[in-house]
Amino acid sequence: MLSAAASFSTLISSEAVNHLKTCQNPECGWFFLDESKRENRKWCSDTCATLMKDRRFRERQKENKFYVIYTQGSCESQH
């Protein structure tokens, strides 16, 4: 535990603190260093990114329900 506290104090006193961010997944909340070129990373890991993008996709699907009505001609062309 002492090692983690020492590492954290070193981080806060360095220039890297400007790149310290919190994961945008509300169920995560982990801190991470954004070392991306554009400094626009939002999530701590690919797992959190995939989870949040999937949730956003599902919400949009619910909001924009598209109903596809096939005519008899297009139905036959798919078989």
C-alpha cells in the first residue's frame, strides 16, 4: 500500500497529472493516464469502451424503431 501511495504522490507532482482522467463508464470510475495523441480518450479500457458504445447503440435502437415492411416482390427476391 505504501508503494501505491508513493507512486500516486509522484504522479500528482509530475507533468503527467494533466493527462489523468476518470473513466466515463459510470459503473467503473477508475483513473487512467490518457497518453493518446489527441488526448481524447474517455474510457480506462477497451472493455469499458465496448460496454458504453453498446449501451448507446441499444438506446438509439429503442428510440428509433424502424419497421421494415416487405412487399411481396422484395420478399420473393430474398429467397
